[in-house]
Amino acid sequence: MQLNDYIGFIFNNSSRKFNQFAMSFFKPYGLTPEQAGIIRRLGEQEGISQKELSIRMKKDQTNITRLLNQLEKKGLVIRGTNNEDKRSFLAYLTEDGKEMNKKIMLVESEIMKIVFKDISEEKITLWKKVIDEIAENINSHNK
């Protein structure tokens, strides 16, 4: 097998290129793609715990804490007390965060338009299905 055919090489190369590409779109807003993802998740549902956010973002809680700290410093996120569990906090978007979420959605649409240019909906759907199946195979193996 050639290195170019190895799935790890394909994924790493594609991921690196995509992250660099996406970074160029978010940089004018002072955000990383990871930070934008946090804002988007909170735009879908605010007032969720850091633990729940880590599950939804598929990232460990330490990374989520770091990202929330960064977004809090930028004035885009605030954390409030969780009345059900005093040991945890709930994350919310500020008004600036809500405005940023709208901008991020436009940026994501632009990225998707460029990345999937001239690729049929059928191929995109199949690609997503295959990626999900690969992830499930890995998850099943790791259990």
C-alpha cells in the first residue's frame, strides 16, 4: 500500500488543509474554528453545562474550559451558576456572542459553498455517511 492510500494520511492531510482554509475565514473575526464551533453550539442551545458542551463538541472538558475562558475574555460568552448542580456552570452567549453566531453561520455557508463546489448532493450525503460509519467502527473497536 502506498502512503497516499493510507486512511490516516488521507484524513490528516485533508484535516490540516481544511483547518488552515477555515482559519482564514474566521481570523478576521478574531476566532479560531474551534471557538466558532463553541459559539455555534451555544447558538443552538444556551444554558448547557460545560460537560454537556464537551459531549456535543466531542472534546474533553479541559479543552472546553480553555475555549470558554477565551470566549469569555472576548465578551462573547458568559457562565452562570447551575442551580441543579452548584459544582458546575452553564454557558450562555452574550449579545455580542449572538451577533457573532449570525456572522459565523454566514461564514460557514461560504466555506461549504467553496468546499463542496461542483460536488453533487448525493456524493456529499454518501461522504457524510461513510465518515459516520468510519467513526462508528473506531468507536466500536475502542469499547
